[in-house]
Amino acid sequence: MPGKIKEMFSKMSINTIIFDFGGVIFHPPKPGNLRRMQKIFRIKIDPDVLEMLEKKEGSQLIREMCLGEIPEEEMWMTVAKKLGVKPWLYRWFHRGLTSNRHLNKPLVRFLMELSQDHKIGILSNAGDQTRGTIEDILHLDRYVDEIIISAEEKIIKPDRRIYQIAVERLDAIPETSLFLDDQLVNVQAARDFGMKAVQFISNEQAIPEMNAYLDGRR
């Protein structure tokens, strides 16, 4: 009987699609660009900041921000202080980080198309200012049904509980949900939870893979 139930779920069509934000929908500046800025503005190199740039969510500062243990503003001010950056330069740099020029526009167009027939969610390991960026600067809430931010939930991917929160908020079930994330550990956790999942490497790779699930070819 369990085998038949599993087969039945596998044949159900996808009605809910959940996207990661950073590194998928939104591409922040690459570490190489940041290193060039260090030279231009003569910013000193700090080991904690280098760890943050290289390890992303693996760094202690980013982890604390994503868990909501420290406000995002405080985290960035800590970084600015460590780098010896003046307030005006920090504000200029932060505006650049949240600019819509970093949007992955082809993927956003794909998301907009999907939103006509599917429930759409964003599930992001991010700080407490990210919702404002998504809604007030990028205006993605026009196409997205639910936005789940780790700092607001005090839980980060790949913790199973945050996937549960996502499907509950979207009134969905894992078996009819498709998840896209650039981190393999988060993709595998989604699969273990029962979702279909694709690792984002590029638009050229991810969009056809997602369409294969949506068309029932996978």
C-alpha cells in the first residue's frame, strides 16, 4: 500500500513553486568585484569579512543574521566598522547591493509566467531587511503569494521545519511542490522533505529542468 501511495503522489502535477532569493532570483556582487572595490577605496582586508564573502551562509556573521539573532543593519555596520568604511560609503554600497540591476531578469520573467497558473513562494535564508527589498524595491510581491524569510522565522535552510512552514503558508503539500535553490544541501533537504527540487546553476540549466517537472517528464 505505501508503494501505491508513493506512486500516486509522484504522478500528481506541480501546483506550487518555491524559489530561493539570493543567488537565484537576485545576484549580489561577486566576491571578485568586492575585492576590486577594496583596492579602489583602499579598504583594509578583515579576516571575518573575507570569511563572509567566501563562505556566504557558512560564515558566523551571516548565520547570525539569517537566524534573526542580529539585525541586518547591525551586521552590515559591523562589517563597515571592520573594514574602516565611512558611513557615506557604507550607505552608497548598501544601495548598490539592493538595486534591481542585480535581478535575474530571465528567471523573474519565468516566475511571472508561472504565477498565472501556480502558487509561488520565495523561501530565503536572509536578514530582517530582505522583505523590504523584495516588496518595496523589487516589487516581486506582485507575483508571489508568500515570502518566507529565515530571520523572521528564526530557522534557516536546510532545517526541515522551514520547508514545512513554506508549504503550510502556501496551503500546499510537498509532493506537488517544486523548489529551486543554488545550494545543493538545501535542494537535498527539500527532496528529503518530499518536494521535487532543482539546483540552480544557470538559467539555461535550471529553467529546462523545472519545465521537465512541470510537464511531467520527470
